[in-house]
Amino acid sequence: AQPHPISATQMATVSCVDNGKDVLVHAEDLLQRGLLKECIEQAQEVQEIFSDAGDLGREAEAIRVGLLAQHDQGDGQAERQKEVDLLCEIELARFRACGDAHAEAVLLFTLVECDVAKLGNSMRPAVVDWCLEARRIFRQLGEKFWEGRTLLNLVNVLHKLKKAEKMHEYADDAMKLFEETGDRKRQGMSLHASALAFLANGDWAAAVQKGLEAIAIYRDIGDRQLEIAQLKTTAMWRLQLDGNHGLLAAREAVEALELSRRYTEPNQERAVLQVAMQALLSLGDRNEAVKQAQISMKRLEANPAFQLEAATFKLFVGELEGKQAQPEATEIIGGLKTPFQKLDVHLDLGRSQLQRGNLDEAESNLTQALKLSQQHKVVDAEAMASTSLAQCLLQKRQQSKAITLAKKAQKIFQSLNDREGEASAWTVMACAHHESKRGDMCQVCLREAQAIYEETGSYWKEAEIWHMVANFHMESGHLDSAVQAAAKMLEVVQKNNGKVKEQVECMDLLTNVFLAMGNHKEAEKSATEMLRLAKLNQSRTDLEINAHIQLVHVFVHEIQTAPPQARGKLMGKPLRSAEQAWSLAQKLSSRIDCKAAARYMHSEALVIAGRAPQALAAAREAEGFFTHPQCKDRYGECRS
């Protein structure tokens, strides 16, 4: 019997399906590049092609791409996520009813991807089970590509849930599958997954090494977008390490930034710029940070889709340059299209102003952010705005209002299962009760915050609670309790192999406590150890400057309290440390705060050494630094 010839309709269908496969690949590429509108259009087009051809598996893959693009698109984040979740669950039920295992697994995979992309701690309890079930189906079907992708997704889920168990196993399994299929791109992604597993165990150095191996693969295969993303991420990881990693982080972030500018759309550039500025500012290179931001702002402003990002960076750069931001902010925010964009900018700007001590401007922006979040029912933003506004009002001595806002924030964070947000609200309440002389309530709030940070493994935030406890005890004159709290802070940091910067801060606190006790011997030992540690981080000269300044404090205090006959042999000690601090500060051209503090302490040391004319000149120069718009230390002018 002769075989039936293929009809024209069948040939057209085959041609459409083949074309649809190419369109689907392109749609996913558009998704990765952040071109969401175009992605949705192509995903819907190809979904119809596969639906007409009866190819349920590829129809599910097209639906996945479209849903992920919808998830990332527009404003009203929480509401959009709920809609996408519902659509995904409806499609999952449809494919289960049709009995198509591949389509079912793809939709389970999509549910997981949507949950991983959510902000905060809003992943649903079933997310791990969905991932494991998708892996089981793909494995049963012998689909190594999709099984490997599911394993990578599973590592991301566990990373976000802070569950280290099996992360290495899943990352290694993914690597084996992609080695079998010869998929170099996803071998790089598997290395990134291995890096996340190392991060879960606190091994930042190993994570950086895996990141570098992934970068080498992306360069080898010519995938510039993944190279940019991994450079950016590796730079972020380096910032957690000591030695010269800060310098390397800045180089990698700027390299990623320059690569991202080769694309017309600044999708990656906006994210990379944030990391580059963070790395440059950590080195004290404010001028380069501003320069890079200004280059990117021109590109962002030229693209209507990035109006929000352009406005945010413009205001932040203005803050860095010491400009009065509020008049310009009012104009920029007024030009934004949606209330959600205005909310984001008010909140970010208010927090930045709060950090810089511009309390009136911070209060205005945070109050507006709180109002917008309540009007549009953005509950996570309401909690964040309430907490930041409470901190602002606390600094303005409005303790009662601060407590009311922090209480409300704590309840919202608790309802969202945001444990660290809840702890931050307890911390603000503790400070407010302390200022109101309600010691018992202060202790209750501090215990709540400390317990949460210990439970979540946020060791540095737990250490900061002990720092607060020590300061509160010093203020009340309970110096023995202050020493115990400072020692506890150091214990928490050392137990978790804390960074040099964190250990330096611990020794700084111990030095202050011993000075308050009049124990100059222990104070000098702590300050000397602080200096030794500071020198270990070659990327943070400011730590060494601060350690020298702390030694000056110790020596000055010792001279002031020593009997007159013993002062002679001590007179030269403050000047030696002060001159080292000032010499280092002069090299940090953009760190006005460091220069101001170092020059001021230099003037004090010159007075003690009997060099009055030089001391007066140094004090006047210090005053100039303190009054500079970029200087945060507004009390320094009075000291000078």
C-alpha cells in the first residue's frame, strides 16, 4: 500500500509548528532582556500556533513565558502576582485533566518561578513540593533539559528559604545533566547554583570562585547578558570579603556596567549601576560613583520605560553631591505616571535622607510614602514606611508617635511573615522606650528583636542589638553590664566568622566601654587590636583611619586623667596616631567625613603637644570639612 501523501494543510501545520519553536525561543530571550510587552505578544502568538496543532507540551511552554512576563510587568505588584498565580493554577488544572505530563510539569515549574520572583517572604508553603513533583515528572519522561532546569530552580527556592540542606546535591545533579546534554550555558548556571550552596554555608570565598568559573563559561560561549549578570553578582559577593576584594568588586561591577551599555535597552544597566555605586562608595570613590551614575542617567532618561529609575538615580546623585533635594524631588516625583512609582521614590528618598540626617525632608517624604501605601493598599510598603518614619520621629524626640507607628509596622510584618522586618520594628520601639525612660519595656523589645535575629541567622543584626544594649547600659552608668553586652557582641561576630569591618566595630565598642570605666590599659589593648584588624582590609582605608582616631581618644583620655608628674612621657603618643590618621585621610580625596574627623583629632593632638599655631590651622581646616555639604557630621563644626 502506498503511504498517504501529506496534505497542504498538514504541511502548513508542520511549518507553523517549526516556526513556532523559533518564536518561542525568541520570546524567552525577550523575557530575559526585560522587553515584556513584546514578549507577551510573541508568547500569545506562539501559544495559538501550538494550540491549533494540538501540541499541549509546547503550548504549556508558551503559556509559561507569557505568565512570567505578565508577572514582571507594570505596577500593583501584589495584585498582579495573585492574578498570575490564579491563571497558572487554572492552566495546570486544564493540562492535568488532559493527561499531558510534560505540560503539567511545565506549569508546576512556572508556579515555582513565579513564587521565587516574589518580593519578601511571600513564597507559598507548597513551593518545594511543586518543584520536586516537576522534577519527578521530567525525570520519568527522560527530559534531561527540563529536569536540570527544575533542579536549578529548586536551588533558588532553597536559597531564598535559607535551607542549605541538599543545595549542593541538587546543583551537582544539574551540572551532571547539562554535561550529558552538552549545554554549556546551563553548566554556567549550575556553577552559579553551586555558589548559592556555598553562600548558604557562609563560604563567600568559594561562592566567588564558582562565580568566576561561570563567568569564564559565559565569555567562552559569547553570552554577554549572563556574563554581565554574573559579574554583577560576583561583585556583590566580593563586598562581603576582606583583603583586596573591595577593589576587585568595584572593577568587576564597572566592567559589567560598561558591557551593559553596549545594549540599546538599559534593562541590565539599571541593576548593575546600583552594585557599581555601592562598590565604589565602599572604597570612598564618590567621584567615580557620581560619574558612572550620570552616564547611566542620560540613557535611562532617554527611554520612557525607565522614568522611575532615572528619577530615583537623579535624586540619589543629588544627595551624594550635597544638594538640597526637596525642591527638585517635588518636580521629579510630580512627573511620574503612577502612584506606585511615586510611592517607591518617596520611600527610597525618605530613607536616604534619614540616613544622612536630613530629618525634615525625610519626614515629608516618608509621610507621603505612608499615605500612598495606605491609599493603594501596598501593605509591605506601608510597614517599611511606618518603620522608617518612626525612626525619623524618634530622632526628632517624638517618642510617642514613633512607638505607635512601630507597633503598627510590627503587626503588619508579622502578618506577612517577614521576621526581619518585625525585628526592625521591635528595635525602633526599644529605642523609643529607652528615650522615654521606660527601661523595662525597652528590654522586652530588645529581647524580641534579638531572638528573631538569632532564629533567622542574621548574626550581624543580632550583634547590633548587643551594641545597643551596651550603649544603653553605658548611658545609665551600668558599666559592668555594658562590658558584658560588648563582649557578647564580639562573641556573636566571631562565632559566625564575621567580616573584618564587623570585628573592628566590636573592638571600637569595647574601647569606648573601657574608656568609660577609666580602664586605659584595656582600652589601649582594644584600640590596638582594632587597628590590627583594620589593616587586614586593604579596600577600606577608612577603617584604619578610624582605628588611629580611636587610639588618639585613648591617649588623650589617659593624659587628661593622669597625675601631672606622669603626663610628660605620654604627650607624644596622641600626635603620632593623629598624624597617621591624617596622612591616610588625605589620600581619600572624596571621603569628607574621614578628613574632617582626622583633621579635628590632629588639631587636638597638636594642642597637647604644645603646637598652638599648627593646632589652630588644623582646627580651621577641620571646620571647613565639617561644613562641606557632603559631610554628615553636623556636630563637628561646633567641636572645631
